[in-house]
Amino acid sequence: MAGQYWYPHINNDGLIHDLSSWGISISSQQLVKPTPDFVMNTYIACVQKVTGLTEDTIRDPLDVAIASLDEPNTVSPP
């Protein structure tokens, strides 16, 4: 089934445990009411853990990608 993606089901306690094993500390409250900073910092920590890229390396391209989501008309349709 090309083009279809799935994500494993994991409850909040499991996610907290798994991220903790990577040295990323989060609370249940942060998962229930995430802030933009929390999401960004957690994302960057996960990317760094998986790829070895630092925040300095990915910050500018990430900001550009996020800005394009805020302005969907910047991409012309094919």
C-alpha cells in the first residue's frame, strides 16, 4: 500500500517512558496541554537523537518549513 503511513498506538505513560529512555523529560501535563515551545523542543531533541543534527543545524530550515505551513499559498499547485 504505497503512500499509506501508520503510527503505533502508544499511551501517554508509554510515551513519557520511551522519551525518558532517550533522556528527554516530559510530563503528562505537557502532553495534555502542549505549548509551541514544548513541541518544538521535543521535536528538536528527537531529531537530534535520531540523526545527530544539532539545533543550530536544523533551526533555520525548520523555521522556513513551519512558516510555509502558516502561509499555504506560497506553494503553487502543480
